[in-house]
Amino acid sequence: MQRDGKMYITLGVGVGGFCFEDRSDGTKPWKNGARSSIKDFYKAQSQWASTWRGDRKLDIKYVKVWAL
């Protein structure tokens, strides 16, 4: 992202969003474009909670940028 002539790197977590393709096997409990995608993700917590470790936060140790 660029603002005021400076370059910024934005990091985040894509939860219940459009970052993942829709799947028909039930491994993704929400549909891209659905108005209830975030709610559907939350309601399916029993499916995905065990894949998150510890206190379930975005924990970044460092970021290296070699060239833009």
C-alpha cells in the first residue's frame, strides 16, 4: 500500500473472508460472497478451532523485505 510517497506493508488474518476457494467437501463452512460468511465461520468453530494454536492471535516474529 502506498500513501504520501511512502510504502507500507499490511499484515492481517483472513478469517471468514474470500481468501479461500469454496469447497463442496465441507472443509470450508462458509461461501464466498454470502452475506452470512462471517457468522457461518463463527458457527463452525468446532471444525476449525483445533487447528489454531495457543491464544489464537496473529503472532509475527519479523518481516524481511528484500525489494519492492
